[in-house]
Amino acid sequence: MPKLGVVQDVETRWSSTYLMLERLQKIRNPLTKTLKVMLRRDLLLSESDWNTIRELIVVLQPFAHATV
């Protein structure tokens, strides 16, 4: 399996927000584990945050596909 990193949001490219959120969702488990090991629990996202990310992906996905 290829290694996946985070995707940075770029202010001038709205679709980068979609790509960033989509990638965060894909790497949720390893990201969470890494933050815990690094003792950076302050950066952990809540379940509510993850739900918001899922909802935003659903809303933004049709627009992202339409622009490709």
C-alpha cells in the first residue's frame, strides 16, 4: 500500500479543500495513532469534527468531479 500524507489546503484553489478533507478521512486512523504517540492530543479531532468532514466531502464531491 502506498504511503499517504496530508494534502495542504490552498486558498486560491477551492478543490484543494475537498482533496484535503478526503485525504484526512482516508488517513484518520494512522493520523490519530501518530498524534497520540507524539503526545499531541491537543491536535486530535473530535467525533463531531470527523462527522463534519464527512458531510463536507459529500457536499463538495459533485463540484470537484464536475471541475475535473
